[in-house]
Amino acid sequence: MSTKPVVASAGGEPELAARMSALMQRAPMALGFVREGHFEMVSEQFNHLFGHGDDTELSGQPVRRVHVSDAAHQAILERMGTAFGGGRPFDEEIEYVRHDGSRFWGRLQATPLHWDQKGSESLWIVQDVTAARQARLQPTWTAKHDQLTELANRREFERRLAEHVGSARKLPVSVLWIDVDKFTEVIGSMGAEVGDHFLYGLGQLLLSKVRASDLVARLEDDHFAVLLPNCDQHYAQIVAEKIRAGVASYRLRWGLHRTRVKACLGVVQVQTSLETVDAVLGAAALACTEAKAAGGDSVRVFVSAGGFEELAI
């Protein structure tokens, strides 16, 4: 077992303690609680991630054991203290050492349980990002992806879209243009670092709302786009509305910072009257502009009929 017996100290409720013990045993993620430089309790996934099994575990062990050196350990503690002191979680990729001495890269997300108590217990969540990190170091990955959100970049999106523009293929293809409403206000009130984490989280949200075959990209700033192969205008509008609702209900929680935003979406189906990639993107952006002009938090669809182009609500 990867957790030590839990003392029912929280209100003297043994049932609550039993629930916590079950959670730590069965949670499908590597999470642990750290107090005064020691792992007080860790999940089974946490133990396994660091190479521990039934005979050994990290509960009760010093945090230093998972770091590659004293200097690295101290530097991480200092950066973590700075983050917590500024009301922010600690979120970094760190090189760790396993029980057998092998190393891996993990993304550590750490948050204090009590922001108003310096040096209080903190919750750690660690994810193995070794493979993802190696992929990001490849020149081909860098050329195709946005560094901040890890989504496709504009160049890759336009390349993929170009495969469908002017094509004789029978299957419909649609494009969504997404613009976050009043995002500059978020940056102004909460700072660029919080804004960056919001954009990353928003990118992950967009990925959860589309199919694996679709392509989500960050074009620039707070502008995103989605390429929807084998998707006509009707179903693209349904996807757009699902994304709009998802963004409207999305909450950014970053340490003590809380905010919410909304977004406008423009929808366009690739058609013969739109002969270039720029024309398709321009049509989607125009529809999005119309959505913003209508007050925001809405979807508009670009259509072409009778030799002229109009926006359909």
C-alpha cells in the first residue's frame, strides 16, 4: 500500500479519513501532500511514478530524495516560496530521480492548502512529461507548434487548410475562428503570467470539445482556430456553439486569482468562392467580427449566395 494509515484528525471523522485513504490509493494521478520538507502522504500513482512499490514508499521520506542534487532541491524550494508568496501556484517542469537512480522529467503543480499560512502543507501533482519534452525539443515540433499553448501554430494551420482549399474532394470542410472577448482586460488586471496560463488552459478546453481528427491552433494572441474536416456548415455551427458555451462556463483558477471570460466564434465552410487560405480565414474572421459587433459571447456563420456574401445569424 502506498499510503500510511490516516489519523482522523479533521473533525474526528473516521469516515472522512477512510475516504481520503481510498482516494490516495485509487486516484488515477500522481498526487501527494508535503509538509515541512517531507512527503506526508502520497498516492499509489505517485509512488509508482518515482519507482516505488509495495516494499518501499515515499510517505514519510524527505522531498530531497526525488531531486537530482542539493542545489536543485534548494533552488526549487526558493522558486516555490516566491510563487506561493505571490499568491500563485508553482508550475514547472523538473528533472527528477527515481528510486533506482534513473531520471525523468515531471511537470510539478504545487499549491499550498492554506494561502494565508506561510510554510503550510502543500498539494503536489506530478505528471511525467519526458516524452512530450523530447518531442518539443525536435526542430519539426517547434516549427509546427505554438510554444505557449502547445497547439498547432498559424503556419501549420494554414498548411493543413491549404490541402482543402480548391480541392476537388467531395467531403465538406469547415473552419472556426475564435476570439476571446475583452482578453486585454484580463492581462491588465491579472498580469501576463496569469494570462499565459489562461491561454494554455483555454487551448486544452478547445481540444476537449472537438474530435481527434480536428486541428486546433493558436493563430496569434487570443485568437484561435479549428479545422474541421468532413464537417459541413450545420455541424460546424453546432461545434461552435458547444465551444462558446464551454468558454463561457470555464473558470480560470490560478492561485488566488479567479476570472472568467467569454468568446465569439466565426464559422465558415470551405467553398469555391473562397479560393485561397487567406480568403477562408478572412471569411471566418469577418463572421467573428460580426459576432463581436452583436455584443459578444455569440456565434455567426459566413455564407455566400447569389454572387454576394452575407453573414447569417
